Amino acid sequence: MFSRRRWTRRSASGVSPVGLLLELAFYPIGTGSPSVSSEVAEVVRALEEAGFEPEVLPMGTLLELESFEEALEAIRVAREAALGVVDRAVFVIRIDERRDVELSAEGKVESVLRELGRR
């Protein structure tokens, strides 16, 4: 499951609450191998070097961000990294943005677990 840390992103002004969840799934094409872990690792490494804090999940990478502009920057970084190691890539991008309350991946999971009576 998700790590038990408070879901925030470090910004220039310190730690800020998130308002946007970005999930990236990257599928390299034409690698000649069914394994894609090394290519995915390059994308994750590039995101970390750019100052993002990606959470690697079994079928994608999750980033909690403050703004849509940050999401576009993360997508740009991921795309450049991916196309630096393969000639063709398919990306699946999902964005969940909320402005009325602080948004967190852990909070979304906890809400469902409460509905199920498990919390």
C-alpha cells in the first residue's frame, strides 16, 4: 500500500499541501524484452533528480503535486527520460485535481476503507 508519510511535496517555500494527484504509466515499445523495470527506473530517477517525490506502484508511478503546471513539468521530465532510453513509448496519464479540500492518495484509500467498515 502507500507509505505512511504525510503526502506532501517539497516546494521552494518548504512543504506544501497537495491539490493534484498525477499517475503516470509508461510502456516502452520495442525493447525486445518483456521486462521494463530498467526503463521505468530511468523515468523514476529523472523525476527524483528534478525534485519530485514519485511513489512507485505496481502499475504506475504516483506524484502528489500542488498544481497543474507541476503536473505538466513532471510529464515533460518523464517523457524526456523515457525517450532517452527507447525510441517509442506509450504513456497513460491520469490526473485527479481538487480545490475544495487537501487531496491525498492515502486519504482517498482511507475513505473507501471507512465505507467498507475497515477503519
